Amino acid sequence: MYNPLLLPDLRVMLEENDTESLTEFCNVLHPAVAAEVLDGLPSEDILKVLSTCEIGIRVEIFEYMDLPQQVDIVELMGREELSALIEEMSPDDRVDLLNRLDEAHVESLLPLIAQAERSDIRKLLSYPEDSAGAIMTTEYASLPQDITVGEAIQRLRQQAPNRETIYYVYILGDDRRLDGLVSLRELILASPDARLTDIMRRDVISVRVETDQEEVAQELARFNFIAIPVVDKQHRLVGIVTHDDVLDIVQEEATEDAYRLGAVEPMEDSYLESPLTEITWKRGVWLMFLAGVALMTAQVLQQYEEMSQAQKWMILFLPLVLASGGNAGSQSATLVIRALALESLTRRENVRMSVRELLIGLSLGGGLALIGLIAAVTWFDLDWSHAIVVGVTVLLVVVMGTVSGAMLPLMFKKLGMDPALMSNPLIAALVDVLGVVIYFSVARAVL
């Protein structure tokens, strides 16, 4: 957390037009801290502060800002100033920004950017959103395999200022094919006369440009890499995804899952930065759908109206039946969706998970059924036949809810859809419909 006195001091500097102090502010603070302090200023003042520092520091601070704030700032910039900023940004960050700008605006900027950077931008913009190609950077260190370690270190010194990371050095063959990898540690420890072809690792783990970003994050976390190479269909190296980008992906995917588990469509920006109309729409769509499912429950209840009139005691236990099934289903869905988000499960593991949930459902359902049966006899003075209806129904509904909560996300994953679409409110609503059917069916069979 930054010193809260920095923001008032910064406002005084702006009022006094103290350019020298504003430049020192940018130079002395870490870019992330500077961006956090600037967040408390209007976009016009932020731009004024950034304009006092040299382009490299300006870009570093700018890249730590939220995307909506970046968009607000660039809309105040002139074309030449903006093109210079974009040209200096890291490839993945500038593509994120350009994706938020109007297409016509982007096309008007590209001619002002150097040809090499322009080609790189067009290539990254062409990849599908949320794919490895869309989040990768093209600033990686690469060397041929037929040079010595001493030569390699000399070349790395030349590449380092323009590369995002040099801890992994990728060995490229003809047509930029990824032939191997050597770490900076291995280069330093090797003999200067050794050749890269003798010390490099040839079994390089990589991902394809079209690989989903969530899978990329899982691969990088699985092998504890600092970066993972991205290749095309011909196994040519086109970029790398670094650990800092993966942290953003993990946070983004976790946020999306949290929204969906609560029956809210994911928002592009944070809650406070999203327009009220967007939040209302993304919540309202789910609420209307869930209302439709609830009306189905009412329709099912209407089918059993005659029985409910004859057995009025049944209405007393309807909340217990519906809550037990819905809550059990929501618990299972949460556990399964989280497991699917953390790792890729095999078919055998999916079956094992389903069996475990069935056994857990039987255990939990048996316990809740016993509580319901005892409560019906002692608390509500029902006879044993009525109490058995309550107990058996609770057991069946909990088992059904638990298995449904586990199986539906697995089914969605199998179909290539996001398992988190099986939100807790949706699971509860679906279980409510089936719970009513089970409740009255058991009553009809027993009574």
C-alpha cells in the first residue's frame, strides 16, 4: 500500500505545474505504485503527469493501469503521441489495449507505427480471444544451436534490453522451428567452449497458438515454468506466455467462475468500472431464466394439488425437501467445478469423482433423512407412515442433488462448454423441480 500523503502532494505539484517534481515522482516510485497513486486522479491529470517522464518509464507505469483507465487516457492523446506509446508497449499489453479501441481508430494509428511492430500487432490481433496466441509476447530470447556458450552469452547481452525474459533461451533451427531450450543458469554453468547443441534440452514442452488460455495456465503451473513457448502447426516458435500473464489469466478465470457460480454473466471490467446497464442486464438474464425454472416448479406443484389438499401436512416439509436437495447439489457443483478448473481430469478420474459423490450423497442423505424422520415424529406429531415419506424423500433428493451437481458440470466439460455455467442457483432450481416430483411420488407410493 502506498503512502496516502503521496496523492495530496501530487495534486499540489499539478497545481503548481512543478514539472521537475512530477518527473521525480515517476522516476523514484516503482511503476506499480505510481500507477496506484495516479488512479486517484482524473485522466487529464494522469496524462499530464505521464507526459513529464521519458517514454520508457511512461510505458511501464501505463501498463500497470486497468484497461478502462488506459482507454480513457489514450482517448485524450494525439495520434503521434499515442503511436509512440503503443510502439514501446509490450506486445501482449498493447494488443489488449488495441482490442478495446475502435477498429477505425486502430487502423488510423498503425501507419504511424514502425513496420516491424505493425506486422507484429496485426498478427497478434488475428488470434482468437482467450487463446495462447492472443496473450503471448513475441519478445523472447532465441539463438541458433551451432554456436558456443561464450558466443551465446555475448548475443544474449545484445538481445536482453528488448526481451521480456532471458531466463529461457529458445534454440531455433531452419524456418524458426523450435529445436531446443537452454536456461540462463545452464549457460552460466557450462564451459564457454561448449556448443549449445550439446547442452540444450530437445524435449521442449510447448502449447499451440490456438490453445485456450486456461489450459496454458494449467500447463505452466504443472511444470513450474517461468514461461512456456507457443508454436504454430509447423512447430515454429511464434511467442511465449510468461508467468506474470498467467497470474492475470488465473485471476480472470477464477473471477469468471465465481460470477457464473452466482448466476451472473462475467463482466469485462471490475464491478465499479462496469456500467449499471451492463450489470443489470447480465444479472437480469439469469434471474429471468431462473424465474422460468421456478415457474416450472409451480407447474409441477399444480399437478399434485389434489394430493396436497388431502395431505396438508406435506406442505410443512416442502422447504426441507427443496433446501436439502438444492444445497447438496450446490455443494457438489462447487467442488467439481473447482476441481475441473485446477486440473485436467481423465475419464477414469471423472468416473471416480462421480462414484465418490454418490457415496457422499448416500451418507449425507441418510443423516438428513434421519433428522427429518425424527423431527416429523417428535416435533410435528406425525405418524410413522408420514415420517417415512419425509425421510425417504430427503434421502432420495439429497442423492439426486449430489449426483446432479457432480454430473452436469462434467457433462458440460465433455461438450467443450464452461462447467461453471452450471451455477449453484441453476442446480438448486433444477433440483427443486425434480424434488417436488420425488416428494409426491414417494407419498403416493407409501400412502
